[in-house]
Amino acid sequence: MEKRKLSFWQIWNMSFGFLGIQFGFALQGGFMSRIFQTLGAGKEDIPLLWIAAPLTGLLVQPIIGYMSDRTWSVKWGRRKPYFLVGAILSSLALFFVPQSPALWVAAGFLWILDASINISMEPFRALVADKLPQSQRSYGFVVQTLIIGIGTWVASNLPWMVSQFGVSNEAASGVVPMSVKVAFAIGAVVFMASILFTVFTTDEYPPEDMEEFEKEKAKKNNFIPDILENIGSMPTTMKKLGVIQFFSWFAFFTMWSMANPALTEHVFNTPAPVEAVFNMADTVQAEAFRIANTKFQESSNSVGSAMGIYGLSSMAFALLLTLYTSKKNINRKYVHLFSLIIGGIGFLTMSYASPENLKYCFVLIGFAWGSILSMPYAMLSSSVDPKKMGVIMGIFNMFIVIPQIIAALGGINYVSNLLGEDAINAMTVAGISLIIAGLCNLLITNKNAISYQEGT
């Protein structure tokens, strides 16, 4: 079936739900470590608490991709039912996460939140490939990245924004500040509203061969064999992209889990106070703890705002690519290579940053983020069977979650401790990993993956 080219606003509408998805991911990525620290977690415990995120992605995304490939409703389409279910669950989870009374409850809610976001996210990746002709794939994924950049910047600044309206950053020991609770509640509303916008403004193509589709759908108990078969027959380009994804996502998982403890300690000199070292029965020490905790919460807001800059620069990067790819083809391989190296430099310079210039480190990281969210998917979608786009996108997610699992199970602590005990060393490790990812783009040789080929 010949797919017609879509206008900018049609692509915008079908991608708009990613605004909500990124609100969820940005609040999770920017503030879960802060919540964990507030509830008593030590910085060495944080990566393991984060293991929920990659594990749920490893389980959920291939399943959702497989199911959505075999779904069709005349009213709701193929991917949209999953957007909607994921949005409802994610919105509920976002509201309750900062209400957690204990560390184990927060860790449990992270499992629920990440699983719910993944239910919505994977079908969105497949939707771009479903709806757009080959010549618009780069353009479509870049527009999606533009929306993600907007969501990242706004959501990362939400606690700071609401605090400017008088919402308190202070809280008792072991209690998440009201500024964070309000930010997560706003995120829940935006998540639901943006998904609904896409659901009601976007139509989907029916399966090309409905008779063959119904036969495939009628097959029972083939999920595991089909997944294993698709893994076994993975195209060479997909494997090479997997190597790039491994080092890219190791770096960004390190940032999400360790940026708050690393930067509040190294750049702002306001580490999270450990309640056990204070005699809370002594009014002087209790007041000292309160002051130290307030400074930590305020600097955490500043870290979140600085992290939001990478969303802003990724948005600017995506806007430039949007304008370019709407008219011309790009060399995806070299765009991705140089973007990742620039991001790696951003991580490496954090060791020398001050509170005033930290934002410039995240500007550089934004170039890498903008590329990670578009170029690998554009390269992959031009290298695989379109009938299996959902399950392939789900399997491709393994190359995202496996490095995160390795990082969470001790990879971050082990490698960063080789450089010393300071938390900022984790950011150095992230920088080295991202530069390695950039150089791995030299492995990509498939012409269709590198750039759209006329007539293919």
C-alpha cells in the first residue's frame, strides 16, 4: 500500500501524545533519585532502586509490540488502544509516586509507573513507521523528538516553577516536599490530555492484507516462539545499532540515577543530609538538619532545572533537523556519531562546572538526546519488515534496557569507583560511554539505514 506524505501538523498531531509520555519520563528521570534520597536512600543504593525501570521495559515492550501488531479495531485502530490504557495507568502512578510514605513504596510505584509508560511508548514508535512513507521517516522521528524536547524542559522545571508560586520546598524528614507532589500531579494531567489529543486526531491504516492478518491473529500460543524467531533473525544493521544503543543508554541511565546526588554534592556543595548522624532530640541539631535538608531540596530543584536544559537544546536540535529533513535527506550515521560525542563532552565537563555554568553541560547533552530519540529509530525502520514493526521496536528495546540493568546491578558503582569515591565520577563514566557509542556508528554500512534511498 502506497502511503501518502503527511503535512507537518498531521505528523505533529500523531506525535503529540509523546509530550505526556516525556512528562512522565522527565519527572521520573529528574526526581525519582531525589525522592529516594528524601526517603532515606544512600547514594550507593540509588542505582539498584532504579532497576525497576529497565526490567519493566525488557518485559513490557516486546509483549506490547507483539500484541499491537496483532490488534485492529475499525473504531480505535492498531496502536491507539495501548496509548490509552498506558495513559490511564501512568497518570494514576504519577499522582501517587510522591505520596510514598516509605522507600519500598516509592520503589514499587516506580515499577508501576515505568511499566505503564512503556505500554504507551512502544506503540508510538511503531506508529511513525506505520503512518509515514520511507522518505518521511527521519522527518517523523525528528518531529517526535521536538515534542519530547518540549516535554523534557517543562517537566524538569515543574518543581522550580511551582515553588515560584509559593509552593513549599520544605518538608519534614522523610517527607517529599509539596513542590514535587504538585509537579507530579500536573504531569499526570498533561500525560492523559496529550494522549487523548493524539487518539482523537489521528487515524491509522488498516492491515494491508486483512485475510493474512486474521490468519496470523488466529494463531495461538506463538508469542515466545515468534519473539525468539525474530531475535534469531535480527538484521545485521539492528545488531550494530544495538551496540550503539548499549553505550548510549548506559550513559543516560547513569545520568538519570546519579545526576542528583553527584551534582548536589559536587557542584552545589549541598549533599543530602543523613538523619542518622543528627540527634533529632536536640533542637540545635534538628534545626541544622532542617537547614541542610532545605538546601538539598533547593539545589535539587536547580539540578532538575539544569537537566531540563538538555530537553530545550534537544528541541532546538530537532527543530533544525525538522526544517532540513522536510526538504532534504540527511546522513543519519554521521549526525548520530557527532551528536553523541558532543553529548559525551558535556558529561565530562561536569567535573569542572559551577552552579552558574552547569546548564551549558546539559546544552551539549541535549544534542545527544535529540539524536538518540530519532536517528536509531529512523535507521532501524528502514532496515526491517514493516509488517513486524511493533515487535521489532519492542525487541530493539532490549538494547536499551540491558545496559540499564547492568548499570543498576552494580555497573555504575563498579566503573565509577575505579576513578574514586566521589559521586561526580559517575558523570565522567557517562561521558566516556557516550563517546564510545558515537564512535560505534562507524559500524553502520547499510545505505538504506544511513540515508533514504530513492526507489526503495
